[in-house]
Amino acid sequence: MRWILFIILFGFIVSCSNTPDDVIGREDMVDLLVDIHKGEAYADLNTGQFYNDSLRKVLKQSIMLKHGVSQEQFDTSLVWYGHHINEYVEMYDEIIKRLDEEDKNIMAEARLAGETSLLAAGDSVNMWNKTSIRMLSRVIGDTIISFDLKADNDFKQGDVYQFIFRIIDDNAKFAMFIGADYKDGTIGYVSSNESAREGKYKLKFQTDSTRAIKRIYGYAQYSATNQESLFVDSIQVLRTRLNPSTYYRMSMQKVLQGKK
């Protein structure tokens, strides 16, 4: 049903499995993107080591060098896959499957080795529990990606949340928001209304280390015209524990005082 809707709305033709000579083949593209996603996840979890865009760029370039791919080849390939939706979605289904399998293998090896620190519930985790690929369009009346997380025992005061996703169209614009309802009635939030750099959007929110969390929620709204549509992939809501060296970000966020 989903594919029928895509065809009716946008007239996409099912592409053949062969790619042009200047486009990275699907199998090689999957291998490359799996490594890029792993590298980005490592950088997100080690912000002290990768504290600016230049260092993250070096990490990404080293991954592409390992795969023998230039930035131009990579960009050309992303654009091609973005215009061949069946190939694009099938490729990302395979990437997600590979990443999930690797996560399970790492956890299994950690259990065998007795590495309990790797298994601590909720220490660093992707809280996004929906499909990581979305199509946004005013034509189908859907231009928002959102999440709403009710706090449980794994939610800790001072937790950091990052709302992350990637697009191919560098000209797209999103309004983004992450907020927290605290048990004392206070609301904290951060918002952004900027264009992406290199097709990746990220918004980071530092919760208050002195207040118990009741709920974390957020959204990203695509500023689309009536005819535009956009595919978004690699959607994550990444939660990490309090990092005292970056807690100063609290001063850049907005707080609405409430009553108990």
C-alpha cells in the first residue's frame, strides 16, 4: 500500500538493480554507510574527543579513505539513491539490519567477557522506537517527526538528549524543539530553526541535574511548499549520561518555572 501511494503521488519508476558507473554499488554503499553511522555514533558518544566539526570531518574522511571513496563519489551516490526510492529504502533497511546485528553481537560478547559496564541499562541508548526512515510532504499531510518519552527508572537527572537525522537535500529547513517536563512543574527546552550542514540535523538538550524528569518530548517540522517532498533517514533520539564538562549548556536553554 505504501509503495502504491508513492507511485501515485510522485510517479517514481521502479529502478533496476544496476547503478551508473559513477555511483557506488549498493553492496559497497551499505558497507560504507554502516561504517559512517558507527563513526558518527562514536563521535556523538565521545564529544570531548570530537568537540568540533573539523574533527568529525577528519573521522568521516578516514572512513571514506578506508573504503577507497572520494567525497565527490559519495555525494553523487547519495543523490542518485535519493532519486531511486526503492533502491534507497531497501538499502537503508539493510543498513539498519546490519547495525542491529552488530549491536547484538557486541552485547553478547560483553556478556561472555563479563563487561557489565557495557550492559548497564540506559547508559547510552537510542530512544527512537519507530522506523528510522520517513517521507515528509504536504501532499500527504505529514511534515513533522516527533517523539514523546515518559520517564521511567532509567531516566536520570542531568541526562543529555540529542535529536538527530539526515537528509540528502541541503536546501531543506527544519524547526526543531526538545523539551522536558520536570516533576516540580518546571519546563526546560531548547529550539532551533536553521538549515542543515552536510545534510545532517542535530539538536542537543541538557536536562537539569537538580530536577527529576517526568517527560522528554520533541519534534522537527519540515518547512515544505505544497509540491515538495523529502526523505529523512538515520533518525535517532540519543540519550547519554551527565557530562560535567559540558553541563554549561544549561545556561543556553530556556526554563519556564512551574508550581509543584
